[in-house]
Amino acid sequence: MPSLPVPGRTRLRRAASALFSPSREPVYLVSAAGQPNFGDEFITRSWLDWLAENQPEREVWLDTIEPGRAAHLFHDTHPRLRTTNTLWHLAHTGPREIEPAEERVRGLIHELGTPRYDLGLRDLRRMGSIHLLGGGYINEIWPENFGIIAAMTTLRADFGVRIFATGQGFLPLNAEFRDRLAAHLAKFDFVDARDVPSAEAFGIEVGADDAFLAFANRRPLYAEADDLPDAMVLIQGDMFQGEGESALRSLVSDFVRRRSDRTVGFAEAIPPDDLRYAEPFVAEGAPFYPFIRIWDHGFPAKPGQEWLTSRFHFHLLAAAAGATGSIVNAREGYYDVKHGSLTDLGTGWSLNDDVEHASETPTGDSDFRNTARRLGEGRAALAARLYSTDP
């Protein structure tokens, strides 16, 4: 005898079916956020804001280096956000060498076997997609991060999870890293690079840095212009140490001295490292914009402002605000490629490779403000394609 229907059961089944249909499967993002480092945090917030504005009903997972910190940083973004460090933990607790790292990752995903990884890896099997957010953390400088790529392609091959990588900077590359990475990137459903050398190294599409997505979102980006200094400095403290440090201090001093009739402020992307070259001036009363102030109240740039910096995303955002600038190259083969991607787009800023003979005279092009917004629209169109909810 057939069972009698239970009132409401059909409706509940339909609701459950809609919730877990392919178009409603969870979204899984991977980024280097949570440290904090302003650029990585800014990119991550840009994607979470876009998903919150366009797909607030989706379950969103964020895999970061520091998930606890990330939970605080992104508390006001997507309403269904969860944070974890499954893939970062998997990659960073194994060998640094690429081949054994690949084998280990494949084995753990296939076989499971330990609660240290199993719960997170099991959840990854049910994701609709895994998205490696933009940045410059997949390259020969940090070979331990390669395990994330190996995990993504394994989940694609064995469980059918779609995998994306957007706005990537893959340089510097040695031959082994390039060959291994090329084999994996060929298995991605979508990948693009933020700079031409990275794209040419793998024959992939040239896109743009993922930070441009923020220009298509509703969140305000900039601090109130009336209260901002006439000039700003951010020479990072995590790369410039030892050789060249004296020349950098002289460069910063000259920049401040030549603007004795104007207010010069200092900014921070990675606390407390970026206080290194700012501290003597901040101690004397110069305005200081620590990470948390910028994060909470907006980026401290305005039209006509002058910048001296080594930070990539500060170059991007200040130029997009209409500021001029002079850039100091923090690492050959890495930062010059990143900054070069922006000067190629028309920021008009000057890039100095030689710290000893660097110029602190800012240059710029006001048209970049329009370029930034156009690139933001392009990133938003890409986001809509990647996260289409069409059946």
C-alpha cells in the first residue's frame, strides 16, 4: 500500500532541490588574505562584495592563510561566508619540493585518512567551483604554495569541481616551476593573468588585476578628500633591508624636505613592517594611516596628491584616484613586473629600479581614472560569466 503524502513534503523537496541544484552549489574562494596584507585583503573583499551584491543566497567558503583573522576582516561582506584554511594547511604542512608535494596532495585527496585534513577535503568535493583569487603568490618565491594548485586540479579530475584562477601574477619562474605549473593550468576551466609576461609564459589570456573589480562594486573606496595630506609615502619594510636601506631613508627624507610647505602623510599595508621608514616622521607628528584606518575608512588618495611608494596596490588605487607618483622597485623580476603592468595601462607613474639614483619626482596621467573604471566593468563581466546561475 503506498504511503500517504505528508503535507508540505513536496514543497520542502522542491526547495531543497533548488538549494542544491548545480546553479546553487557552494562557492569556494582561495586567497592569500588574513595576514593582513592590504593588497590581498582588498582583492578578497572585492570578490566577496561582488558575490554579496549579486548572489547573496550562495554559500561562500573562503580558504585563507589565517581564517580567524579573515572572519573579522570580511565580516561585513557576504552574508553566508565561512572561513577555513584547508588548502593552505594542506600545502604548507608538506614538502616544499614540487613533485613530492603533488604526490602527497593527490594521495590525501584520494584516500583521506586523517581528521587533520579529511573534514575540509570532504567538503571540497561538494563545491560547485574553486576559485584561486588574484595576486602574486604562485611562483618560485613561494614553492610551498604549489600544493594548492595540485589540490585544485585533483579535485577537478576526480570530483568534477570546476576550477578558476583570475588576475594571476606568476613571475618569477624557473624552468621546473614553469613546466609543472603549465601542465596544471591546462586543466583549469578558466585562467587569466594580470600582466603580459605571466600570460606569455603560459599562453593564457591577459586580464587585469582583480583589485579593479572593486570599481564595479557599491562599497566606497576612498577616504574623505578634505582631510587627506597633500603627499603620501609608503616604502615597504618587508623587502628593503640591509643593502640600499640608507639610500631609501635619504630618498624619503628628500621627498618630505622638498614639500616642507605641504602636509606629508605615511601609510601602512603590512603591519608593523611598513612602519620601518615612516617611524621617524610619525614620531615627529606626521599623519599616519595604519592598515586598520585605511581598511575601515577608505584609501587615503585624492586628485593632485603626490606619492612615493613601492607597494603595487597603493600605486593602483592612488593613480586611479588621480594622484601622481614615483615608484621604487622592491624586487627585480617581481615588483617591477607588477608595477609595469600598471604603467603599461597608463598610470603615467615613474618606476625606479636603482634605489641609489631614484627620482622622487611624481608623474602621472589623469586618464587612468577612467581606465580603472573600465577595467572594473570588465572584471565584473568576468565574474558574471564565472558565477552564472543559469542551469
